[in-house]
Amino acid sequence: MKSQNSQILKSISIFGGLQLFLMIINLVKIKTVALFIGVGGVAHFTMFNNILNLIVQFSFFGLNFSAVRSISLSFEQNRIEDLTKTNSIFRSLTIICGIFGLLITLAGSSLISNLSFDSDKETYSIMILAIAVLFTVFFNGNTALLQGVQQLKYMAKSSFFSALFGIIISVPLFYYFKLQGIIYSILITAILSYGFSYVFVRKTGFKIKYFSIGTIWQEGNIMIKLGAVMMASTLIGTIVVYSINVFILKTGSVEDLGLFSAGNSITNQYVGLIFTAMAADYFPKLSAISNDITAVNNMVNNQGEILLIIVCPILLLLISFSPLVIQILLSEKFLAITTFIGIMSVAMIFKTAAFPIGYISFAKGDKKTFFLFEGILNSILILVAHTVGFFLYGLTGIAIGVLLLYFTYFVLVNILAKRKYGFVISKKYLIILLVSFTLLSLGLLNFILVSSSLRFYLAIPIVLFSIYYSYRIMDEKIALKDFILNKLNIYRNS
């Protein structure tokens, strides 16, 4: 088990560092947009990225997720011929999906502009976005292949260089072209992402075979069906996010949407970087053992416990020092979202606890359950929590709604996983969750109730205890001190 935990921590350290870098890059983009264009620019930046994600998810049919499952199964069992065939068919499907996404974006550019911005003034920008859709689909296809064959370092390097060169080019675009620079930035970043991912896919050395359309459809049928379910559920989720943004924009104002986007970005990205880091290694391995109930129970519980003890101190720091974080990453204009960030951070601990469990149905290929639970039920809960919350109490109402949402989701996903797949959450898992929630609640109460001159001093012992608690749990799972020293020796000798 310790060797498995070492591998988990190694993967999280690789991708955690990468996701931290990507988060910083994205926050720098938002900050430069806020400085050079204003709060309205942040709203436009959010809307264009939502549109991009929506169309990519629709046009790619979820194949980037289902392909990881198919590729990882062949890879783990060392079936080289099957792996080559699966990869080749997936690459062909990726090209078809990319062209499809390009065409539907061009055809619907005027309609999309009117739906998103209440006018056709952004039609030209949406047409440019069509090219970004094409390259983003290609990039997602390359990333799925690298993840399926567990080339995590290649994935990390591809994303690192894409983000680095993307921000170098984007900042001058925001400065000189203002609003129009946003769409140019998205396009160039998409092209760079594909270019770097293509280089690293070539390094894997996997050969490509060419098949007829009939063979592609016949052999790729399993991927297409499972991917279609993922696409439908993810698409519903993206539509919900898009609808929430439109609701806030029309019920409130551009400033409300800008504040919500900034606060949501900060809270989700701090936790999201750990989620993405874990999932890169976790999902292919869970898929490979999905038929072994005992192995699934052990892996999910283990991943959940590690995830909680990593995320809790991060969230607590965010709650305690959110004004400082906001001023560094954004500007004083965004200080109004400090309470929003605090409540959202407490909510994130329940999202964290549910995250590894939510992967079980998809890893098992249970299309119906995944679609009904993740695609329908969860999306309804998200929509209600955000719209009702904002209507009643503004941004603070959204945060309270999200807290109730993630607690409800955690309870429901456990009930589902137990009844459907025999998953039993461990006692240790629940204890770590309870301790984490208590610490975060204390941190939030301190931030809300105590005056600003004293709250930072009171926050320090809470944060230190959280770090100590996480260290003790991690040290039980893995010789953490030895792990850190080994990593340092590797860096010294490299």
C-alpha cells in the first residue's frame, strides 16, 4: 500500500505543480484582463471560454474520456496490437469531430453571438473561435492518448509549454487590442496547445494505421456510445454553467458576473489543480481494476483520504487570507467577494470528498447510471443552488447554495455507490472529512466574526494545526520525510 501511496503522491506532485502553474497563468490572464479591460472584460473572457468549452464538448462526443478507458485497458494488459488499433481509430474520430466542431461554430456564429451577448456584434469573434474549437478538440485527443498510456510527464510538459507561451503572447494582446484581444488570446493558446501536444504524442512512438469509415464506426462503437453519454452529461453541465452566467448577467449586472467569475475561478482552481493532478493517474488505473470490488474500494478510499488531507490546508489558507489573495491576483475592486470565497471554500471540502467516488460509475462503463446521476440530477442541483441563491441573497446566496449542494451530492453519491457497486466508505475517510469540515468552519467563523486586525493572528494556529494533522495522516500512509528527501536528492543529482 505504501508503494501505491508513493505513486499517488508522486503523480500529484508532478501534476499538482503543473496545475498550480496553470492556475497562476489563468489568474494572471484574468488579472491582466481586469487591469487593461476592466470587470466587463473578465465577463467577456468568461463567456468566450464557456462557449468554447460548450462547443468542444458537444462536437467531441466525450471521446476523450471514453478513449482513456479503452486505451488504458489495452495498455495495462500489454495488448500492443489492440492498443495500436484503438489509438488509430480514436485519432481518426478526433479529426472528424474537430472538423464537425469547426463547421457548426461557423454556421451558428451569429446565433451564438445573439444568445450570449444580446446582439450580433461578436459574430466575427465567434467565427475566429471556430478555429480554436478545431485545435482544442485535437489537443484533447492527444492528451487522452498520453493519459491512457500513462505518459504523465509528456502530458505535463505539453501543458506547461502551451500555457507559458500562451501567456507571453496574450498579455500584449489584452493591452493593445482590449476586448478583441481576448478572442485572439484564446485562438493562439489553442493552436499552441495542439502543437506541443502533437510533439509529445510523436515521442511515444505509437504507430498509426488507417481504416475505412465503416471499420472506424464499427470498431469505435464502444468508445462512441460511452463517449456520447459522457458528452451528454458534460454538455448538460456546461449548458447549466452557461445558463447561470446568463442568469447573473441579466438578473444582476456585468459587474456581478465579473465578481462571480473571479471568485468562482479562485476557489475552484485551487482545488481543481489537485483534482486534475489526481485524476490523471487515478482514472486510468481505476478503469483497469473496475471489475474487482475489493480493489475498487481500497483505491477509492485511499485516494479520497489523501485528497482530503492535501486540500484542507489549501482551503483554510484561502479562507484566512482571501483579501490578500484577491489584491495580489486581482485588484481592490474585487474585495467584495471575500465572504463568497470563504463559504465556497467550506463547500469545496464536500466536493473533494465526493470526487473519487463519482468516478466509479464511469470507470465501470455504466452509461445509464452516470448519465442520470451526473448528467441530470447533479446538473439540476447546480442550477437550482446558483439561480435561487443569487435571486435571494446575491453572491453570498450562491455560496450558501453551493455548500448545501455539495453536501447533498456527497451523501447521494455514497448511497448510489454502495447500492449499485458495493462501495463502502471507510471510517477513516469520514473522520478526516469531519476534522477538515470543523477546521474550515472555524476558519470561516473567525474570518466573518473577528475584526480584521485580529483575525489573521487567530487564523495562524488553525492553519498550523491543519498542516500538522495532514502531515501526521500522510506520514502514516507513506514515509513522508523520506519521500521529500528522496525528491530533493533526485533534483540535486539531476
